[in-house]
Amino acid sequence: MEAAAIERGLSAVLMQEGQSSDLIVRAERYYGCGCGCGCAKVAVVSAAPCAGLFSPATSKSHLISNGRLADELAQAGHDVTVLELDFLGISETTNSVKKAKKRIIGGFEQATQFKNVLLGFSETVMEEPSFTDEVKGWWAYQNVYNDLCAEFLENDKVFHELKKENFDGFFAEQINLCGFGYAHALGIQRRFLISSCPFSAPVYDFTGLPMPTSTVPFAADMSDDPSYYERARNFLAAVVTKFEFMMLNSRLHKHFLHKWGADFPSPASIASNVDVIFIATDEVIDISTTTLQTIVHVGGLGVDDDVTEMDKVFSNEMEKGKLGVIYFSLGTIANTTKIDNKVMISVLNIAKKFPDYHFIIRADKYDISTRQHAKDVSNAFVSDWLPQTSLLHHPRLKLFITHSGYNSIVEAARAGIPLINIPFMFDQNLNSRAVEKKGWGIRRLKNQLLSQPEAIEEAINEIIHNKKYSDKAIRIRDLIKSKPLSASQLLVKTTEWAIKNNGLDELKFENRGQTTWTYYNLYVILPILWIVFAFIIPTIFGCMPFAGRSRSPSPEIPEIPRIRVPRAPPQFIGYEVIDRQYLQFNPNPLATEPNTVHVALLNEYHDYL
């Protein structure tokens, strides 16, 4: 009976997509069993925490996403504690968890600087930054994040409390590697990397796989059929990004060296030796690329596909519109209070062009301008909070216009709703290209909201009148929901398998830690190419500079006899032919050999004698 209860507890979902989150998993030992959470002899009891969620507060959506995971663990019978590092001062007012316990760590001195960096993103979100601006922005973000990590490392009280828990497993996301260093300090051996967005360029560094920059727009935009310039730009941008992360991770490492001594390994090396990389995306949606046995897609965790209930205010709005409803949201980074108010005015003007459809529009709480202008648009409803999952699953919703955040894309995919993607920053461009490539959405540029609203109108008309987009969206939904194993099953079983067997070293890629020089056999190929171009090709075409002179007579140089001139008598006594050679134009032919001179067969050369 007790064993059955234990086995039922093992159906817990151990991971949920989200950004800036580290997940710590611990299993109580049962009857002396040393296996991890998920083996048959793991006691799931309330006397001690079984799981802890390390969740830096970088945005409300991130906290909520992490809370979904914690609540699923708690629902499965685990005693879960969420550790929220309140970088933005939003943890107290964010209902991130419902069943799990939450512990908030605040008082960060660098919190104000972190807020300013994020505010800078919102203020410039409508601009088209240069690659240099993007590098500078990411550098500022990571530097402040590293400083916040350093502050957290000095909290010895929290560290010692976590140390006593004897965790068996640790999950950390890829945006900042602070968590991996922290896990090593805690002595947790089984570690898992979570890529909270599509398989990004930095994650490739932890796998040993080369970045497929010729096909996947990691660092720069590429069309469906990329040109040479697009591929070159993406390649160079990816290389710069790679070196930027190397320098940032080196700076992060210094904080750990300062705290725990010179022998402490770098967080990057720790992340490179994880047992499994969980990609918090769905492979049906993503651009297809190279993969490994230790890479597992778990996109859609925590997304409740059955949620259709909503407040009466929203349900009434969903009944408006003769032909249906169109949902518009730019996410939380594109704060509509900070961006040019002409953007939202343009959106409202677009809504006027489609009177048979009702528009539900998300705007910031303090965006007074949009609300004032919306009063003159009869088919538009504006709110700062919307039950997105319920809206997407409502049968009257026809289209979702989104900023291409991955959570929104996953939710739309699982609901079978076509998209118009307007990417702004981060992974959003990659997400929008993936949707476009798979055929269930249209991509538009953010500046078209102002400069070319007719392009947005054209995209709306295309989707609502061309059934192929909704058909493709439904196919994407069906592919996701009919997969042999769900994301929850993959995550739970893989995690339990790794912890139970004390790691998965046999599946680790041999190339991890190798350089590009070694991976591509460049040290073999380049010497071969040098031999080919330096010896073989010149020999074949007779153009080798040191191949020697030809012994055949030249048609352009007259052939001459070689004769001997006796030295003793000063008078001329005759010629003696020795052999024939080419004429050497020497001003003193007698100096070549004491008794030898070159003469021509023709009379005009006799002056040389």
C-alpha cells in the first residue's frame, strides 16, 4: 500500500518552461536507497521539502511560469519550496504559486540598476537597433545579473539552509549560469540545463554541437531562403555572441572564485557537463536542426489546454464581433506606456478596418492614451490583464497578433490558432521565423505598425480569408497533442532515469570541450589543401616555380654553338665546337669559362668575339 502511494507520487512533472529559473530537486532516501527522485524507493513525505525552485524575479511572466512547475510538483505530493530572488520587487504582489510554498529573498543593492536596464529595453523596443547596440544591451543585462548573483552568494544563511537539504538533482536555465555554480557549491551532483527559449546559440556551446548558422537565424535575421549576405551576417553575429558570452561567463566565474577559492570550477564548465539538456520548446514548432540523445524537448509544460472558463467581463467580450474575435498583445517587455503612443493608435485604426471582428487588446495598466482613443473604436476592448489561455481556446477566436514570445507561441500552437508575429527582441525573431517556416503564421516588422500599417492589414486579411493558415495551425496542434510521449512524461522519466543511475555519462557527446578546429578536422584538412595547392596543382599545370628549366630548345632564342678559344697565342687560330646551349647575354662572355665563348650562327653576333 505504501509502495503504491510512493509510485503514484512519482507521476510529478519535474519541469516547466520559463526564464531565469533554477530548479532543485531532492528525494528523501527510503530504506537506505541512494536513488534520486522517481525511483521506486523514494519517500514523498511532507516532513521535509522534496523540491525547491530557484526563481530570480526578472518579470511577472517568469515567476508565473516557474510557479506552474512548483504547483505541479506540489499537486503530485511533493513538498515544494519556491525560492524567489526578488530582483524587481514584484514577488510580493505576484501570485506565482497556489499550492507550493514560496520564500522571497530581497534587499539586492543592484536591483535598481537591473530595473533600469530592463526599462531601457522597453523605451527602445520600437527602434531598430544595430548589432552593436544589441551587444551592448546584452552586456549590460548580464553584467548586472552577475552582480546580483554575487550579492546572493554572500547570503550564507540561505546557503547553509539549502546545503542541509542534500538535494539529489538541480535544474538551471541558460540565460545566466549563476545557478550552476551555486549547485556545485551545494554539492549537488546531478544537474540539468533548461533552455527556456528555442535552442539558442549559447546553449550549443554546452553540447559540443556546432551552431548551424547557415539555416537557423540565431543572431541575425534570415529569410526562408537566405542570401549569402544573410548567412554571412548571421555567422559573424553568432561568433561575436559566442565570444561575448565567454567574457561574461569569465566575469561571473570571478565571483565564485572570490567566494569559494581558486579551485572553484567555472559555471560554464559545470553547465557543459550536465546530464540532460531540457529544451522548454516543442520540436514540432521549432526550426528543425541537429540534436543529441541528451537533448529533450519539454515545451508546453504547465499549459492547461482545458481552461476555457473566464470572468464574465471577458466572456461577454468574446461573444462580440459578427465573424469572430482577434486578440492583440505585445507582451510585457513592450510596455505600451513607454513606447510611442502612435503605435497603439495605429493598432486601433487597424481594428476600425475590420468592423465584423471584435479586437481584444492588451495595454499597460497606466497607458491612458490607448484607453482614451479606444473609446472611439466600437469593436475594440482594452485591458491590462487578459486570461490568455482561455481566450486562445475559445471557439470564436480567429487570430492572435503577438510579439512572438515563446510562451504565447506554445499556447497558441496547443490551441490551434494562427498567428501574426511582430517580433521585438531576444528570441522573438527566431520564434517568428519558425512559425513562418512551418506555415501557420505570417511575420511582420515592428516598424510597420507605424510606417506601414497596411502591411498588418494585409496579413490579417490573408489569414482570415485563407483557410490554409488555420488548417496548418490545427495540424500543429494535433501533432503536439498526439505525440507518443507528453512533455511531462519525457521530463519525469528522463530525470528519474538520470538520477537513479547516477548520471548519463554514456550518452554525453564526445565533442564536448573540443574546439571548432578539432571538430571539423581542420588540422587534418588544411595541411592536405596546402599540399594540393602548393605541389600537385602546379605540377599538373607546369607552373611550379621551382620545377626547373625545360631542356627543349626555345623557339624565341637562337641556338648557338659552344666553341673553345685557345688562350696562349694572341692571334686568332680557329673555332672548335664543343656543344650547343642557349645564348647567354653576358657582357663579358669570356668570363664564364677561361677558354670558352658563346657565339651565334648568325653573322650579326660575331661582335661578341
